[in-house]
Amino acid sequence: MIATKEGLQSYLEAFEQFEKTAAGREFPWLRKLRQDGFARFWDLGFPTLRNEDWRFTSLAPLTTNSFALAQPASVSMAQIEPLLPPGVERRIVFVNGRFSPELSRGGVFDDSKVTLISLKKAIASHPDLLQRHLARYEQTEREAFTALNTAFVDDGAFVQIKRGAVIEQPLYILYVSTGQSAQMVHPRNLIVAEEHTQAHIVEDYVSLNSGACFSNVVTELVAGEDSVLSHYLVEREDTNAINVSTLRLQQYRNANVDSHSILVGGALVRNNVHPVLAGEGADCLINGLFVGNGRQHLDNYMLVEHASPHCNSRQFYNGILDGHSHGVFHGRIIVHKDAQKTDAKQTNRNLLLSDDAQIDTKPQLEIYADDVKCTHGATIGQIAEEALFYMRSRGVPEGQARRLLLFAFASECLDRMRPGPVRNWLEKMVPEWLPKGRSI
Amino acid sequence: MSNAILEIKNLHASVDGHEILKGINLTVNRGEIHGIMGPNGSGKSTLAQVLARREAFIVTQGEILFNGKNLLDLKPEEAAAEGLFMAFQYPIEVPGINNAYFIRSAVNAIRKYRGEEELDAMDFLPMFKERMKVLDVDERFLNRAVNEGFSGGEKKRNEILQMMMLEPKLAILDETDSGLDIDALRIVSHGVNSMRSPDRSFVVVTHYQRLLDYIIPHFVHVLVDGRIVKSGGKELALELEEKGYGWVEEEAPLAR
């Protein structure tokens, strides 16, 4: 234990410093939340390979290096403009974890339908709502990364979709990291969609430099009765970045939520998606694409909890791994005792493009109800040489044929997204993000 | 320019170390249709695969000139761009890529190779639909993934549809008739016949004479044990149908 604590020293120092100046420290509930978070993190330490949920992913870089909270930095509009999805106007931008009013220009809203502001601002303007929802869902008790994030709760996006509101325009949350090594950020997003609402929310992580910085994100999304929501996570940071992201979905009666993850960046990435189907008739789609190259390590951990009857969950993750990259898909489904008539599906398909690429895929079903339907399947394969030959025999050059086949495989993920500007944007971007190396 | 589109000289080829083709000689001139018949295992399909540049088939001796170029130096995509087309005996499924998009990619890759302007969807679609009509192909063909979930007959029609779009100089039809009912056979043959021209040649590989009733060849060759043992006009196909392959197999030693 002492060794573990030694690895945590820099986090303790950062926390002590943070506490003295953090916004909202005048609120006792918030102070307590942070302190409890840190205490819990200190007890838990980072998970090791002996932890079943982390057996394929070493977190050594987080304890052998020290991290300090990222410094503010100035980023110009010209630097982020090329990164923005076209046709998306409502955006909130963070630089090194801090809200940037200049870059969010015209994007933030607080009207009768939707609130899109920084969490820091919401701590002052919406204290009751925050107290009711913040850190009420994701398990701070069990999860070290959530505990650590909660200790450093400071800024992030706060989204409230008000009762009955249908928001056609996607809400776009951009996290820009200036990419200095040894710096960390702990963005916290809270999305509260009230009853009968509809919205698309995008979280996009980019970096401007290639330092080994560390982002530890927690997003809690509360989907009220009969809400229809799409959440998109795009991780496209530099391939030296460390990114741990936890999406906790709390779905009430008949809430219909899609979670789409596109992971193409990062050196060490952990993507936790944790829906809890808490109300009858809730439905979730957990859809993802991860594309690794070089020495990237991309770990996807799904924990789907069926806690009510008549809920559906469908998981589809496609992995494309080239170079020496390592992918993980761990799909856990828990069907609680009362969750009769559960229909849970899980499919993980992987393409390995090189001899040194690796995938670990693991389904884990825990079923405590007796009238349920749960299926899972995983495949690992290579580009079909037969299909490649067929295409070449029709005149399509080999490189182009490989790219078409790869894009077709990646498109299975894009095809599950609702039509609209986000999907259009990703359909344009994903081909750029697919491997183009020698093996392609 | 020589009048020959294809010249095969003393071709030997093997698969997994087994010699299948044992010295094939064949010349196909522009505008000609050649039928290649033979019993199972005689090397008909191997010959077709070698011509399509399938890597598993190793040429150990001999040469193949296609349109004056050494075919064995060309990659499959280059051979296609030079005007060689093979209709596969077992067309391959390409999951996730829709048929229209695939064929347009192929047409454009070939146009690009030839230094011609690429076709956009607006130019391409009318041409495509027109040829679909000749083959009596359902409109759903456009957006279905290539050969995925197609019936045997649909796959064969799709091969001919691709041929019609790519407009090759030489088309090799590898047992295109197998598994087709008589209606489908008529439609496929109609598609092929609509493509006949003085600049286009066909090599029709088949086990049965039936297809050659519809696609009438100038020449028929009989392949036995990796060699052409008999060549003749279209009436040779009928003779084979009547007498069976046993007849040429018995005669074969003499032909050596």
C-alpha cells in the first residue's frame, strides 16, 4: 500500500493546493464532496492489473509520473476553427479544463429550452440542481477515477434540457488540451435532460501539442422519462495523451439514449460507459469504434445495468488495430433481480491489420432475473483477402480497396447514428482517421 | 497492332505444388468468342484464375500476352484497367460496400488509369440503370452490399452487370452458367450477346454445352488433364454433348 501511496503523492499535493483556491469552496456541500472524493481516491489508489476490471490495462504511467493541474493557456480562434464540425453553432469550449468565453462565443445558452453553460458558473447559478444531481450517479465509492475527478470538481459543461424541449441543433462540447506533459485535467460534465426532451450532445477531446498530459473526465447524464438523447464522445487527442473517460447514464422510464464513442487518439485510453436502466421501458444503444496504431492502448469497459423490467440494451463495438496497438473490449451486463423481460445484446467485432496488434475481448454476463434474453458475440479477423482480390480484379487499386473495406467496417458504427450534422461530420472525418500506413 | 488480344504459350501452372496446367497454347483474336470445355478437374477454372492473376496459382513455365503486354507482370487491378475482366464462378461477397458505389469505384479507377475523367454519380447512375434493365435486375441491387445475401443467380447477373459497366476488351466467363435456371441463363446470355463487338473477345469456360447454344462461339477447345486436346468450331460442343468427355479422353493420348 505504501508504494501505491507514494505514487499518489503528486495528486495529494495538487489537491491541497486546489482546495485553497477552488471556486465554490464557500459551499459546504461542494467542499465536502471534494474532500470525500479525495479521501476515497486515497484509499482506493489506482487499480492494478489484479483488478478484474483492469486486467488488460496498466496504469503505471499515472503513478510513475507526477502530474500537476494544468495551467491556463491561451488558444486562438484560428487554432480551433479547423477542428469544429461544420454547421454546429451551439458550442462550449474548454482550454486545459477551463471554460473559454472567447472560444465559446455565441455558443452558450440559458433560455427557456436549454441551458449550456460552464459548470463553474452553474455552481453559483444553479446550486440546487447541482446539489441534486452532481456525483449522485457515478460510483465515487468504487471507482478511483471518479473519486479523483470528484475531488477536483471545478469546471466542465453543464447542460439542462428543459421539460418538453426538442433541441435540433447539436450541443457541442470541445475540450482543447495544449498538451503539456505532466499536466492533468479533471473535467466534469453534468447533463440533465428532463421529461419528454430530445437532444444531441457531443464531447470532443483534442490536443494542440504532443505532451503526455492526463485527462480524467466524468460525465453524468440524467435522461428523464420519455427523453430521446444521443451522446457522442470523440477522443482524437495526440497519441501521447492519457485519457480516462467515464460516461454514466441514468435512464428513467422509457428514456431512449444512444451512446456513440469514436476513439482514434490517445496513448492510453480508457472509455467507461455505464448505463443504468432504472425505469421501465428504457432503451440504450452503446455504439463504438476504436482505431489504434503505433503503441496506442484503447480500453473500452462497458457496464450495462438492467435495473427495471422491459428494458433493451444493444452494444456494438468495432475495433481496428494496426501497428503494435492494443485494444480491449470488456462488455459487462448485469441484469438485476427485478429486471424481467430484459433484452440485452452485445457484439464486438475486431480487425487486426498487423501481426503485432492485439485485442482482448471479454463478455461478462451476470443475470439475477429469470425471464431475460441476453446474447453476446465477438469476432477477430483480418481484412478479407478474397474480397480484396475481387475488388482488385475489377480495377480498384489495392490501397484503395483496403481503404474501402476498412471504411465499410467502420461505417457499421456510423450507420447506427441518427442522421444529422454530427453523423455527416463523422462520416467525413472517420476515413481520415483510419490507418494509412504501409500495411494499408 | 497484332490482331491477337490473348496469346497463351506453353502455359504451365500449379497450385500447392501440384501441376494443373501442363502446356496450354491458345490464341484469341479480337472479336472472337472461344468456348473452353472439359470434364471436372481438367484445369478449366485454373486457367481462368491464372488469367485473372490470382496469386495462389503459380505459373511455372510459359507466357501470356494480353493486348501485347506480358500479363504476368500486371497486378490484377492493372490487368483490369488494361481491359481484362473475369466473371467469377463463385462471386465474392464484399460486406458493407454497396453495389453501385463499388462498381462506380471500379469504373472510375479504370478511367483514371486510362487518363480519362472520372464519372460522378449523375453521369454514372443512368448508365448503370440502363444496363440493369437489360439484365432484368431489381433496383434494390443499387444499394445492397456487393453480393451479400444475393442468390446464386443474382450473383451471376451481378458479374455480367459489372462486365457491361467496365466494357472490357476480353471477358472470361468462368462457369457463368452453373446453377442458373433457363430463364436466368437466357437473360445472362442476352447481356453477354449485347456486348459482342469486333473489339471485344470472350473466353467462355463451361462444363456443359448448354451455354454455348446461347452464346455462340467461333471456336471450341476441349481441355483434358491440363492440356487442350481438341479444338474445333461450334459443332464440337454438340459432338461433346452427344458423345461425352470420354470420347476426347480416349482420343487424348493421340493428341499428345
